[in-house]
Amino acid sequence: RSAFTEDELALLQLPARLGGLGVPSFVATAHHDYDASKKVAGGQTTELIRQTQPEWMPLSTSALREQATQAKSTIRLQRRKASALAFGQLVESSDEPTARRLHQCSAKGVSSWLTALPLREHGFLLAKRDFRDALALN
């Protein structure tokens, strides 16, 4: 049993740009991730199967790369739409103050501290304690 409510889990799973932490639920995404993997690798799989045929002529690697790139773009767009839908549902199910906080957390640039690369020479190193303090975890 989880220590979090359903809404808290939904918030944790949202990407940082929407005010979440981007912590995935592998149970919820496993089926979609498997389908996405099949779409991205579909061209290579077909090409490997075709190699066993005597009249096989190799496809160019750039064509296979382009197919994979297009599949990745489509998948990325689908994930963005799903995240936006989840955010909208979370806002709708929240009370007014919580909905306002959710909108504030999803404003442009708010999640910069969370998604910045931890580079010590630029002062972007975030210690575990500082992270916990920023999230107000006990």
C-alpha cells in the first residue's frame, strides 16, 4: 500500500515542466513503452527478417534511422499529450487553492532548478539534503 494518495502519485508522475517530478510508474507505462519500442525498432526488425530471403537488397541505414526518428517524434508527442491530459484531470479534481498551486508549478521556468545538470563548477550541485528541503520532505 502506498503512503501517497492517488492525486499525489499522479503529481509525482507528471514531468517537471508540468510541476511534477517525472517519477514514472512502470506498471502504468509498461504496455505503452513496449509498443513504443516495437515502433522504433520496427524498421530494423523488418530488415533483419528480410536478410534471410535470397533476393534481399539492404536498405540504407539513413532510411532506417529516419524511420526510427519519426517514430520517436510521434511517441514524444503522444507522451506530451498524455501528460497534459493527466495534468488537466489533476487540476479538475483539485480544490481551488491546489489548482492554483498546480498552475503556478507548471509556469515556464519554474522547474529549472529541478532539471538543471548538476555541475559543481557552475554552482548547480544540489545535495540530497537541499533537494529534500526544496521539496519539504521530512
